[in-house]
Amino acid sequence: MKKMKNVTKLRNDIPDPTDFELGLWETVDELVELLLSKHKDYGPRNIADAPGGAINGLRVRIHDKTARINNLYDSIRDMAPEHESFEDSFKDLANYAIIALLVLRGKWDK
């Protein structure tokens, strides 16, 4: 069995966490839950078998998500997006970055 760093222990080692630190851990927890949930739905092959390779597939997804954020921000700044919130878009970007790190480290399922 592989040994993982105990994230809960790391979190609990902070004696008097600031609002920033608490917010960081909450956000990381949300990202982990979302990525694990989406990974169950999509599986690993949508990334692993992307045309041009996994990193290229992630580049395309990151570009598309960034273009969407820019378009929404520039065009409907004062209105809520119709299909996906800015927060959802930024969560996806963060998780794409995490997936890219897993791919680079050889830890993404094939």
C-alpha cells in the first residue's frame, strides 16, 4: 500500500489558522471532491487518450475554459452566466492544473 501524506494532520498542525488558511483548506477539499466525482463519471481515458497526448488535451481544455471566462467577464460582467458560474469555471481550471501535475508525475490512470 502506498503511503500518502496525511492532509488532515497537516491541516490540524496549524495552531491558530487564519481565515485565509481555513478558506484554502475548504477550497482544496471542494476541488478534491469535485475531481474525484468527475473522474468517476469521465474515467481516465478522456485525458490519457486525448489527440496529441494528455498534456495537449489539457492545454485545449484550459484554453477553452479561459476563453469562456474572458468572454463572460468582458461581455456580461453584471449578469450571471447562463450555464456555468465563474466559480465553477475556476474550479475546473484548478482541477485541470492538478490533472496536468498528475500526468507529468506519471500518476494519472491510463
